[in-house]
Amino acid sequence: MNILPNYINGKWQNSTATEHLEVINPATAELLAKVPLSLASEVNQAAEVAAKAFISWRRTPATERVQYLFILKYLLEEYLEDIARTITLECGKTLTESRVEMRRAIENVEIACGIPMMMQGTNLEDIAGGIDEKMIRQPLGVCAAICPFSFPGMIAFWFLPYALACGNTYIIKPSEKVPLTMQKIFQLLQQTGLPKGVVNLVNGSKETVDAIVEHPQIQAISFVGSSPVAKYIYSWGAANGKRMQCQGGAKNPIVVLPDADMARTTRIAADSAFGLAGQSCLNASVAITVGKAKETFTQAIAEAANKRIVGNGLDDKVQTGAVIDAGSKTRIEGLIEKGVSSGAKLLVDGRNPLISGYEQGYFIRPTILQDVDPLSEIANTEILGPVLSLMHVNNIDEAISLVNNSQFGNMACLFTASGAAARKFRYEAETGNIGINIAASPIAFFPFSGCKKSFFGDLHGQGNQAVEFFTQTKVVVEQWTVSS
């Protein structure tokens, strides 16, 4: 069985690790590969070569640095279908979802190609007699990303293209559950002709992560994952003097008012709650109906859940794929049972489905729990599965209160025909991303926001905030004495 290599200093090399994890196709339980749990010494090697490469890479003009990104964009376009298929094989999502994921990755490469404009500083002449002042941006050095299983291709591109374009060198540690996609992407990065050491790939698990977080030559770290791990990495990295951005978990509510277009609302809510097998930090996991919306929305979303096609993501008819592994399936089904035990009504039960031809796969059909207690465990725990909890309130103020009482702050959506209600919601709801009559998924021009326990840090990934994160501002004050 193939043991995946690391990519360090422009070369593929086998890890010296003696421990490996199996990479499993969640739809079939088929063994795809083995991934090494790389040692701290291999992180050190990657950091050292990246630090060496930084010396010349930072001096490469930004206009030249982005030429590699133009080549990368072309290669990602050319091999999009192959990469999307790999995402589906190792992650379980549908092929359509995998294609969209890579389109979003390419968007970030396109935006980062504008770095010569985005990195511009400011100049002010004659702030006093004969004195000029300006602010410039300079790269940080070696930076790293610790990526989740949910988006094997896209998440790294919230950070990587901006870091490189700004003049930094980079290390990526993909999730040990889905390392195959990044193998494909690094094969393309190798084809761009990037100088040795500018980009590096180190596979591994906790020991590898810890080595990244404490390494003195790594200046900044980006992370996406659960809130407890995000807080752990953020706290330790910050204590070690690093610049940190750590995206945590979510519990994304959607609020449905009686005047909403119910057919459109139901379609969007079903895709948001049950798409990606519920394993995205932007999946809707709570639906709050207001007033008379309860009866119509409850019936409509239950019908949508029951009709949804579940199966192998390689089948174009499938709408919801598998969850990532057996442990995740067991955990999700356990949380559903806890919800029932705490008084919720099981409106649609998706546990232990039999998917013909894929009996060994890790599937959960869309599940809906009705009358969920806002204080219950299931109402306050990130499930990462195709499970939607229904709650009901009398007015929009009560709905906003439920949104704001959550420990998470990633996304909240409102469905309504009222402009006044929409303005009130987007102004008062305490989440980083807001959707009005649509699920919020920021494109690459904008930061992927978040607050409360959904984000630890200040500057987010994507767009101008990524440029802010990957550069250090320097203010220069100059006075030149002119002889008379």
C-alpha cells in the first residue's frame, strides 16, 4: 500500500516516521493509502529550508512572484476534474461539491495575483518642513497552515496564495484524514517552477502540529478546525510570539419569518443543512421559525429531508455523501440520541441507513429534530453531520436573542420579504457572516469572517485581511538636508 511522501525543498521524500494512519474512502470503507505521522525533525527540516528560501524569495519582485500563481491557476483549471474526484474519494462529499470547492480555491489564486496593488503602502510628503513619511509592507518569513478534513483542497488557498504573493515561504500540514488532495496540488505547485523551499508539505498528526506551533522559525500560523483545538493552537502559538488566525467550530442558525418565500427558503435550507453531509463550518444546523412560519416550514423541510438522495458522491444523482469516518458516524448518531433524550422530537430519523451497494460506508441520512431546547447539549454542540434542529419563537427579537446567546459566531441567516427585518437582523445578529435570503459563503474578495468561539485571532483568511495578516507594516520617516 502506498505510503504518502512529504514535499520538502522542492523534492518528494519519504518520511522517517514509523507510525502511519490509513486513508479510507468513507463511501466504501476502501483503503486508499497510508499517511505518515511525520516527526518534529521533519517539521524542522521544512522550516529551515523555507527560512533559507525566504532570503531570496522576499527580494523577488511582487510582479514576478505572482507569475507563479498565474501558472498555478492554469494548472488548477486543467486538472480540476482530477482533483475534485480525489476530494470525493477521500472526503465523501459529492463530485459537484468537490468541483465547487476547487472553484473557490482558484478564486483565491486569482485575487492573490493582484498583490502588486494590494500590498501598496501610503506616502505623505512634507509632514513637516522637509520631512516625508511613508508606510510600506514587508513579508513575515516562514508561515504555515494546519488544514481540516472538511475541505481538502480549498482551505489551504485561503492562505497559501496570499502568503506566497506577499513574499513569504510556506508549509502546509493537511488533515491526516484527507491527505491525497494536497499531494495532487503539490504536484502542480512543483510544475510551476517555484524555487526550492518556497512551498513545503509535511504530513502528520498532533506531534507534527505541535512542532509547527512551537518552531521558532515559523512566524505565522493559520488553522481551521474545531473550537477546542483552535483555542489550543491559538493560545500556544501566541504565547510563542507568532501571528495567529484560528477558525473554530460553528452552530449556524437560520431564521425563517412568516413572509419568507417558503419554497425558496426550504430549498436553500435543505442544501445548507444537508449538503456536504453537514460537515462544513457554514452548514445550517439550527432553524428558528417565527410565528406562523413554524407549520409551513416544518412540513416543507421534513419533505425535503426525506426526498434527499444519499450515497456515493461519485454518483451525479447523489445530493448528500458520506460522513468522514466511522468514529464521526458514531458520534453524530450519539448526539441525535442525546437530543431525543433531552426532549426533542425526532421528526426525520436518518440513522443507520442502508445504501444499496455501499453497505460498509459511513452514511447518515438527513435528520431533523423538532422542539429542541436551546439549552440542551445538541443545541450547543457542533455536530458536523446532516442534522437540523428546529426551534420556535414568537418574534424576530426572540430569534436574534437565540442567535446571540450561542457561544459560536460563524454564520446566521434570515429569510424574509421585509427590508426592515433584514436591516435589523444584519445589524444586531452577532456572527461574522450574515446571509439574507441566502446562505452566506464569502467569495475570495472578502474575508471569511467569524467571532466568539468560532474564531481566535484578529485578521481572517481571504482578500485584504489575508494581505494584512501576511505582511508587517513599517513606517519610515525621512528628512534629507538640502544644502543652500
